[in-house]
Amino acid sequence: MNFTLLLPEILLTILAFVIILMGLLISDKSKNMFGYLSAAGLLASLVYVLGNGMTGKTSFFYDSLIIDPLSQVFKLIFVIVSLIAVIASIEYFKNNRNQDEYYALLLLSTVGMMVVASANDLIALFVGFELASMSTYVLAGFEKKNPASLEAALKYFIIGSISSALMLFGMSLIYGITGSTNIPAIIEFFRITHLSAESSIGILAMIFLVAGFGFKMALVPFHMWAPDTYEGSPSVVSALLAAGSKKMGFVAAFRILILALVAIRVDIQYTFAILAIITMTYGNVVAISQRSIKRMLAYSSIAQAGYISLAFVVMTQMSVAGGVLLALGHALMKGGAFIAVAVVSYMVLNDNKNAKNTDDLGNFAGLGKRAPITALSLFIFFLALAGIPPSAGFVGKFILFYSITVEAVSQASSWLLIIVIIAILNSALSIYYYARVIRYMYVLPPNGERIKEPVPYVIAILLAVIGTIGIGLYPEPFIQMAINAAQALGV
Amino acid sequence: MSLYSYLLISIIIFTIGVYGIITQRSGIKILMCIELLLNSANLNLVAFSSYNGNATGQIFAIFSIAIAAAEAAIGFAILVALFRLRDTINLDNINILRW
């Protein structure tokens, strides 16, 4: 076994414990260094993940963890999102005396997400899911003097733990049917025994798993926690939740559901098609009526989850690649957008210490004059989220919708075409509420002086902008990466 | 006892848990119901482990019991923090964030 491939996880885990221990020893004033320390660790992991394991397959610990292109792409997403969140947190949690715990939890949640990305065994998957979830429950409630933050944490905790209980129940049923917790062994069992649609216990297990992952992905019947949690949590944590933790559900679903569904040959595409369409339409329609920008971003991220889950509808190599690309793009755009909202909150709190609802739409008036870098970046993120080229959002959506159209033509099925048309109409609908914010930022007069944007925020936002535009302008290597990931999955 | 009796008990516990989550309004009671859900899955795992004749299920159950303990600790911590701030853990009163 070659443990060097697991170095990013090992490094981040050790770093988290070192930060906790050092936090006990050093004074509150010097705790600001932990942000830089975490950023350095994440940067090292990012470089390592980019350079290693992008081809081939290696398994560890009796086949319970696996490193393949799919796991590496998602690790890339998780590490980038954490890096952006950590850099922004250097400013957001400056001079907070609990910083050590914050950074340790953030790193541990990243490790949990990375374990989920490379889980090849139900036990590893469950443990990774819980590590990431439990760290983020605490992070969501980190501002413990702020009632909204605690309420967000409580709602997230209750719904999150119900979803993990449902997932565990589904896993127990799958273990009962197949007698194994190893994912390839499970899929092999399904393939050999031709467990078909008549097997009610198999269907029940799949429903529980879809529900469990669906809560994390915030698909529509399971989305109730997402807007509340994203609105109430500190903005940097919302960025981590919306951009990182959500993708954890997708990678788990890619690993188990796609393969299992192919193997048991259930006509569950219809289920996913309906879920995806309801999710994107609901997210976009409700986002229109929001005044709170964080809440609007939460609903738009529900809509994006709807687009990504279109990959489960046709399950071709191309569509899975499109789903992976859109997940990568969405992580960058949404992470950056939440950090930009954090800058606006900082600006409003600078004007008035006791301001409430700092992310209200009215506060964005004249942002183009007050904070030009933030406004321009937010403009780019919004256009990218709506899917306008050249941006990561466009590339992902294009490949995903194109793959479904190809499948519709080759199967001569009209319902697939209808799905694509609904998805494109939804993208058009989303431009409405993004454009409204853009109008506030650039057309309406500012209600204050120009402010100096804090450097950490600017670095974090620019990182996300570079990623968003970079993938849009030069998509080939990323498309190749996504196709490799889909091939590794074996669809 | 056959596998079926264990599965039946596990389903009954699961249903009680779901019923409690839907009807109860106290944060602590909901936490207890979540524990019921997790434990019904554990019972399933152990029963299947004995039925299938391999130990993986029992190992899985041990992992999930450990994780459930950590989860309960975090849940109570959040409830305590909320009670200090708001003097209530009744979920009906926790409604700042809404539509």
C-alpha cells in the first residue's frame, strides 16, 4: 500500500489536532495565526490533490477507501471551497477567542468530506458523512450570541441527524440483502442476482438512501433546512455548506446510486427526473421573492442541485461528466458569492454597529461605487450561476444539457427533450432575480462612502473569480478530468 | 427468534421514532426520537449480521453507536446554548428564520 496518496487527509487531520492543542497553550491575541496555518495546510493539500491520483485506481485499508479520478475531482472541490472559506475567515473571525476550535472543526469537516469522496465501503461512507456533518453543525452555530446562528444550527442538526438515521437504515437493509458493506461487492451482488423491481426490500433501501443523500443535496422534498441554515449561519460557513457539504451528497450518490440503479435496472430515472424538475423550478420561483440575499443564494443553490441531479436521469458518461463539472463550477461560484455577501455585511456593520439583516437587498444599493471589487465579482458570479459564457456555470450546464439532448435524440424520447427545455427555461428564469441584484449594485445610488475592502476577503473572492472564469475560458483539462471521473465510475 | 421478529421490532421502533419527531415539540424529545431511529438501524444491522453469518454488521453497529453518542453530545450542546440565549427549547418558539 502506498499511503502517500492519503497525505492530504493525514496532513489536515494532524493540522486540526495541532491547532486544538496550540489553542490551549497560546494567548488569545496570537490566535489569528491559525487562519494562516490552516490556509497553508489546505494550499499544500490542494497542490497535492491536483498532482496525484488523477489516473488509475488505488485502494486502501481492505478496500474501504479508494483513490480514483472521481474522488480526486471531488477532493479538489472540497479543498478549494475550504481554502476560500478559511481565507475569508481570517478576516471574519479576526480577534475571536475561539478561533482555534473554528479552524480545527473546519479542517475536520473537510477531512470528512474527503473521506466520503473516496469511500468504497458503507462504513467509511457513514463515518465520513457524520464527521463532516457534525463539524458543520457546530460551525453553523458558531456565533453563539446570535439567535439566528443558533437557530440555523438547531434546524440543521435536527434535519441532518434525521437524514443520517434514514441513510443508516437504508444501509442496514442493503447489508441485509447483500451480506456485505463493500460497494463494488454490493453492486456485483445486484448484478448477479438480477434483483429486480419486484424486490420490495431493495426498493425500500434505495428510497432510504435517496432520502438520506437528498437531504444533504437539498433536493426539494428534503430541502427545508437549507434556506434557514444558509441564512442564519455566519457567511463564511454558509459558503462552506452550500459549496462543499452539498457536494458530499452528490459524490455519495454518484458512487452508490448510479451504479446500484444501473445494476438493478429499476426505472428510477422517472423519479429523478421529477425530483430534478420540481427542485429547480421550486428553487428558482421562490428565489424571486426573497429580500435576503443569503436566502436568495440558498434557493438558487437548491435550483442548481436540481440541475446537477439531471445527471442521474440519463446516466451516460457525458451526463455524469457534466454533473461533475457543474458541481465544480457551482462550488466556486456559490462559495465566492457567499463571501461577497460577507463583505457587504462587513460594510454595513462598519456604518452601523447594531445593524440587523445585513444581507438585505437594500444594502446592495450602489455597491459598484462603494466596494467595486466585490460588486464586479458578484456580477461575475451571478452571470456564471445563470449560465452565461464564458464561465464555469456555462460549461457545466452546456455539457449536461447537451448530453441529455443527445440521449433524447438517440432514444427518440420526447420526455427527455421536455426536461431539457424546462431546465433551459429555468435558467432563463433565474436571470431575473440575479439581474435585480445587479440593478441594485450598479444603477441605484449608493448610501454611503466607498469602503476599503479587507484584503483576505478580496483574495478569497478573486480566487473564486479566477476559478469561475478560468474554467469557462479554458475548459479542456477540466472536461477531461470530469470524463476521467465518469469513466472511473464505470457508467 | 427468526430474522422476521427482529426486523419487525426494528420497524416498530423506527415508526415510533418517526411519529415522535413529527408530533413532539420539545428539542430533547426530538433528540430521543432520533436516537430511536439510529438504534432501530443498529438492531437491523446486528440481526442481519447474525443471519448472514458475518461480523461486518456488528462492527458497523459499534461504529454507529459511537457516532450516535457524539451526535447526541453536539445536539445537547446546541440546545444548551439556545436555552441560555432564548430560555426555551420548544421548537414552536424558534422561528426567527422564515420564508
